[in-house]
Amino acid sequence: MKKRSPVSRSGRFNQSAAEALIQFTESVSFDWRLWRQDIVGSMAHARMLKKVGILNKKELDEILRGLEQIGDEIDAGSFEWDPALEDVHMNIEAALTQRAPAGAKLHTSRSRNDQVALDMRMWVRDDLIALVEDLRSLQHELVQLGRKTFPTAIPGYTHLQRAQPVPFAHHLLAYVEMFQRDLERFSDAFDRVNVCPLGSGALAGSTVKLDRAMVARELGFVDHEDQPRLSQNSMDAVSDRDFVVEFMSNAALTAVHLSRLSEDLILWSSAEFNFIRIADAYTTGSSLMPQKKNPDLAELTRGKSGRVIGNLMSLLTLLKGLPMTYNRDLQEDKERLFDGSDTLHGCLRIMAAMTAHITINEESCHQAAHDPDLLATDLADYLVQKKVPFRDAHHLVGAVVGLAQKKGVALNQLTLRDLKSVDSRFQRDALSVFSLERALKARSTVGSPGLRSVKQQLTAWQRRLSDERS
Ligand code: ARG
């Protein structure tokens, strides 16, 4: 096939583009992913051009038909992308003009600068919705695992040292809360992304009287009252990519949450903790050590969070020194965006699938959660009930812990006499503190890991998620 010359070089240039330039500047190898948005955006623009008298009915029909055909070919994989035509926009426009001469009018009052801003906003908009879906699915699996394992308790940790007992479900629900905020951040971002930049031209709008509202409406850039949402400053519209940064910032934070969850799963599945078992289908073996069963999916998810954070840094760095308005540097936003999105979708989906294949090791959890040391704070609370100031109670229980260590016994094996040797305010009922059931029951304030409140939380989340998914 003969090489088409890039539309942007026609007229002004006496030499054709150097091969090295084509290779270095092309973006179609990755921005082809914007093809749907580009075609739908062009269709809306064409309809508007007809309305304002630039295109006649025949020309519009020809353009719409051509664009539809091109879309079908891309979808079927038969469309031939040409790097000499730089990007997705020029590839589609050139193909259109080849089959529909009126295609040459399509770029009236439009620049690739507002076109790419439009395509990117539409792409991000779609992806925000998809990410919210993925986050819901993961939340759903975490809640299911919480329900399946309820009321099994494990130690909660601070400084990775055993601290206080919590139902396993409470630990999982902590992540459900984190992912809820992530999800809300993605939905909140939607409103800021959902502003139509088309009509901004290269940077200074157009001398043709456009109907921007019509385009915006057609492409779904409307507010809750169905009013069109139009960018109000043409220079801002073509030059900022803050919506991509905001997307990636939310993505990076979600990836960090996923990474922390991964770390917990990795620890829990180790022989040292042995709280959970990840199904064989979701673990890998070692090429050398036959006994190994590795949590690679969680490790990769933890590792991939670095990519998303890296993408955020790249985007911020990309923007920080740019003079107004459009600069070609902005082309570099796409691979970061696509990589961040692909990575996050991949991690969310694999984490949901793996979570559905986790079982709990009741025995080890039981043993660990019954470590009486976990209830040292409860013993201090006991003294508080006896009117001892908490600071003193903390000190006294510290002495009790020291005594148990000196005697080489567990905290709950001390006698009443031992306790009284530390402080006379310990009564007969002091030893009843060392009941896990009692300890969990006693934690009844909002947000605490008491069995009742955790059960309520599980039910509430279950209901909320199934309502939102239906
Ligand atoms: N591929 C370009 C990008 O992603 C499209 C805009 C090109 N505009 C230009 N004036 N060269 O940024």
C-alpha cells in the first residue's frame, strides 16, 4: 500500500517526514485504543456541522456511513493502522476522506488538540464506571469471605506484634471501607471529567458559530438536570490533563490499598501465621523446592502498585513545566493512563477471584486468638471499672505481665493471689477477663470489633452491595 502523507504536513512542507521522525513521534501504536471515542466524537461533531450549515445532508450521511464502516473494520481487526499518519485521529480521518470526500470538511473548527482532550475525557469517563464495578466486585468477595468465616477471630496487630483480638471479618471489612472510599473518589472524579472540551479548537476556539451544547448533549456531557457541561476556557480545555492526574492519583491510592491487603494475605498464608489457605488454582509452585506453594498473585499485586504510583509521578512531572497551551509532551499521558488502568483492573479482578478461593484455618486462628496476652488491655479496663485511673491501670497490668513472664506462665494462669500481690483492687472476677467471647462481646461501641456490631456490618454491607449491583 502506498504511504499516505500525514495531513498535518500538507502545504507548508517541502520534504516528507524522515522515517526516524515517524517512528519517534507516532502514537497510533497505543492511542488506537481511543478509536471508539474518536469515532463517536466525530459523529457528534459532524451532526453539529450540519446543523450550523457547514455540511449538507448528503455530506453528513456520507461521513456518518464512512465512520461507521471504519468502526466496524477496527472492531473486526481488519483496519490498517499507519504509523506515518501519526495517531488515531489522523488515521481515522484519512481513511474517512479516502472513502468519503466530504470527510475533508470534518475537521472544520476542530483541532486534534480539542479532539484528543475529548477522546481522553470520554475514555476516562468510561473507565471510571468500569473501575467502580471492579471495586464493588472485590468488596462483595471480601464481604462473602467475612460472612463465611464469621465469628472466627484472629489477633489484630500493631507494629506487627499481637495486639488485641478481632473477628477475621472485622479485618476484612477494614478493606471494604478503604475500597468504598476509593470507589467514591472515582465516582466524584466523574463530574470533573464530564466536561466537553470540543469547540476549543487548537487553543482559541473558532470563528465559525458552533453549537457546542448540541455536541455536549449528544456525547452525554450533561449535569444531573440534563444541562450541557462545556469547558469555559479554550486554553485550559486543550492544555490541562488534571483529570488524568486525578484518575491516576485515585488509582495509585487504590493500588496502595490492594498492596496492603496483599501483604496481609501473604503473611496470613505463611506457615508462621497459617491463618488462611489460598486454593491451589490461585497459587504457584517453586521451580526448585517441591514443597513450596507461593502467593504470587498477592505478591504481584503488591509489586504492581509501584507501576501505578510511578504512572502518577510521570504524569505530574510531565505537566509541571509545560507552558500554555498544547505541547506535544502531552501525548505521553496516554501510555501512563492505559498502563495505570490496565494494571488496576488486573489487580482488582485477580484479587476478587483469589478472595473467593480463600479458606480460613480455624485451628490456627483459634489458637492465636486465644493468646491471653491479647487481653492485657481488657485487664487494665477491668481496673478502670474499679475506678483506677487508666494510666495507673496500664502500669499495674504491665507489672502483672512481668510477673507472668518471671513465673514462666501465661497471663491467664496467674492466680488471684498473684494478681493481688500486684494490686489489692484485683478481685475474684478479674480472671474472667480472659475469655475471648466475653472480650469480643464487650466491644460494642460503633466501629468496634464486637461480634454483634461486626455481624451488623456484614449484613449492612451485604445488603448495600447487592442493592447497588442489582
Ligand atoms: N497524538 C497527539 C496527542 O496525543 C494528538 C494531538 C496532536 N496535536 C498536535 N498539535 N500535534 O497529544
